[in-house]
Amino acid sequence: MNMLGIFDSGLGGLTVVRALEQKFPDIGYVYYGDTARLPYGTKTPQTIGRYTVAALEYLRRHGAATPVIACHTASSTLAAHPDIREQALAAAGSEMLFDVVTPAVEAARASTREGRIGILGTTATVRSGIYETLLHDAEVTQVPASVLVGLAEEGWTDTRHAGPILEDLLLPFQRARVDTVVLACTHFPLLAEAIRDILGPEVQLIDPGEALADALLQEEIRPEAGSRRYFATDVPNDFSERAGRFLGRNIEVEQA
Amino acid sequence: MNMLGIFDSGLGGLTVVRALEQKFPDIGYVYYGDTARLPYGTKTPQTIGRYTVAALEYLRRHGAATPVIACHTASSTLAAHPDIREQALAAAGSEMLFDVVTPAVEAARASTREGRIGILGTTATVRSGIYETLLHDAEVTQVPASVLVGLAEEGWTDTRHAGPILEDLLLPFQRARVDTVVLACTHFPLLAEAIRDILGPEVQLIDPGEALADALLQEEIRPEAGSRRYFATDVPNDFSERAGRFLGRNIEVEQA
């Protein structure tokens, strides 16, 4: 029994789900999006920890054996606060807990040629300092980019609309001549094309969802085939349309 | 005793506070920002109603006699759902309840020459249909613009960065040749200059905070002079800086 329980603060985690489905086409899972309380990126570690514990308990009650934290902010918070991580493990009733930060760090380390890595994340992820800690042997340039979350949520991700903001945001990466950039928020893979337009093809972009799928393979976790259920703490009318932006198809979401 | 209790989903309501302070320089009030659960713009009426009731109870316990709902989404929800409004009145222990929609509607009606009014709001405000209902005698063009909330929160409100998005967003207003636009979200007055750059000076922009201050005067409510306290359900480190964007000065915020 290895059914995955995937937790995110909202719908962004569906970019992680999409990456998992590409690697494991038959994968079954339970998804929990805390849409009533998102975004986490501007909240305190204590609040984020409380919400994460509640989410993992919920996923466990709905049959998930292996918890996956798809939310970068929650992943960073847990990595930076061992006490909160312990509470989360207890809530999940699991000895393993996958997050999106650890695999992204491994992928960045494998990708960089010059040891200069850029981190594009929310304010909370950047503040947690987790990437600098885990990549202490590299030259890390961090850019807080919470504004991109709204652009991705609302579908303004093309170069014409997101371009002027991205041009300014990405300047520190260009100045530091990074060769690898971690898209350290679930929403940011949606902006990959516009980011590539500015940084050029020689800069590698790390999609943590893809890195997570590789990490599961490496741990010899074969997610079992099965049904897929989607829960959210608040289900607005346009959920299906919004989910489509992240997952690439519409889904039916149940009220958690 | 007329101390105002001002409720918003976050910090945006401070643009309303700023307008009130300009009209009543000595005004005392209690402010409550539900930063742990924002944004409301994508949530359901039931969830928004529950949060509003909790906020008004809190403000009442902290000495507020006259409740002011500075949040557009909550104002629209209450105006569209009499049962939720009744619960809110009971929670506030008040017979009066000011919101930002009613005064904005009055101001728009007074401003329009041709009867063509634009509403720029969050998805939830637009969906509530409240402006179309209250302005049924005008030709109303609505534009959902939740993306602007993030731009304002993060300070990307100048023409260079917000311009390309605003150009597309405001097209329906230009096509409909509106002569008045309601900035129907607390955050949008911060974008007034960039909006004016695109729509031109002949289009009147209604700032609901200013309209609310006028409404209080008309109701002969003279908010009493006194202390000012700011509560929030989650108080991130950068609260002071963020508050500064909306209020024009830094403040000390207490955990609610």
C-alpha cells in the first residue's frame, strides 16, 4: 500500500501531480488543497505548521499511506523547523515524508556546472533560508517572487504580460550569472516559457515536480495504480477552470 | 460612543482607513485584518460569511461600536445574502453596519454623466452581481481583476510593470465608453495612477474609501477621536512594510 497523499496550500500542487502522472501514468492518489486558507507564502511558520498537520491528518483518514508535501512554503517550513516536521510525520502516521525542496536541491546540484544557482520562490520560502542551507556548497542567489503566484493563478503567464515584471525580478540571476534556476514554487512551472525567454536556453530550469518524481523512483517507491480524488477546503465555482491551468485538464473537486 | 471597528480580509482595508483619516484626522478605531485566511476573492459566500462573523465579534469585544466592512468581497457577499448580513449585524451587536459597496454605488451614480459605469473588482465581487443589481438603472461593465491584488500587495503598481496587464483588463471599459470606474477592491486605489494613464483623465475613478468617509458624514456619524489599534490573524515579519504600502506609514500590528 503506497497510495500517495498530496498536500498543497491550493491548486498549484497540481503542477506536481502533472509531473508525477507523466512519470507514473496509472498513479492513484488523494489530493488535498487548502484553498480556504491559501496563500501560505506570507504566513508565519507556526500557522503553516498548524495547517500542514491538519492536512496530513485528513489525507491519512482518506487512505493515503505516503505523504507528499507539494507546497514549497510548507516544505521549506518543515525543513527549517524539525519540531514542526515531527508533528507532521505523526499526523501522517508515516515514517517517510516527501517534499518538493529536497529533490529540487538534488536536481539543482546535479544540473549546475559553475555552482551558481538561482532560487525563485515565495517570500516565505526565501526567508526560510532552506535552499541556502542545503546548497551551502554553491553560490546561491535568491529572488522572492510572490507576485508571480497571482499571475499564474489568473493565467497572465505569457511574455507580453509577465515579461516586464520578470525582466526586473530575474536581473539578480543575470548579474550573478547563475546557470541553474530552481522554480521553487508550485506555480512557477507555468511561467517557465516566459522565464526562458529572458534567461536564455543555456540556463537550466529545475521543475521540482519532475525532481520529485525522480526521487520517488530512486527510493524505489512505485506509487500504486488506483483512483484519484481531489479535496479542497473551499471549492469556488471556477475550480475546474483553475485546476485546468495547473493540471492540464479539468477535474471534479470535493469539499474537504 | 462611536468607535469604528474596521474589518478587512487583510491589509488592503488600510486604503479605506487612509481615506477616513484624511476626512477625520483625529479618528480612533480598531482594525482587524484576517491575514491568516486572505484572500477572500476566490472563496465561497458561506466561508466568507463565517470569517466575517468571527471578525465582527472580535471587533465588538475590543470596543468597536460601529462596524465598517472595508473588504469589498465581504461587503458584496453581505449585500447579496441578507441571511449572512443578519448574522454579521448580530455578531457586531450593532444596528448599523457600513460597507464599502453602498457608498461606492452612490458616488458612481453621482459621478456618471452618460450612465455608463465600469466596475473593477475581484472575481467574487463581480460574481456577486451586487453592483449590477444596485446600479440597475445604469449600463454596467464589469471586469474581474483579481490579478491586480497581487500586483498591489507586492508593489508592482507602476505603469511599466502593471501596464501591459491593465491595458488588456481595461479594454472592455474603453469599448463600452464608460465615464466612471469604481475601484471595487481595497487594493485598487494603489493602481489609480496607472489606470488613469490608460483610461485618460476624462474617466472618473471612484475610491470607495473616500465615498465611505462621505457616507459617514451624511449619516452624521462623527467618528470619535481616540487610539488606533491594529489586529491581524497572522502577523508576518514584513507586516510593517506591507502596511506602509496601503496606509502610507508604518504601524504596529498585534496578533489577534
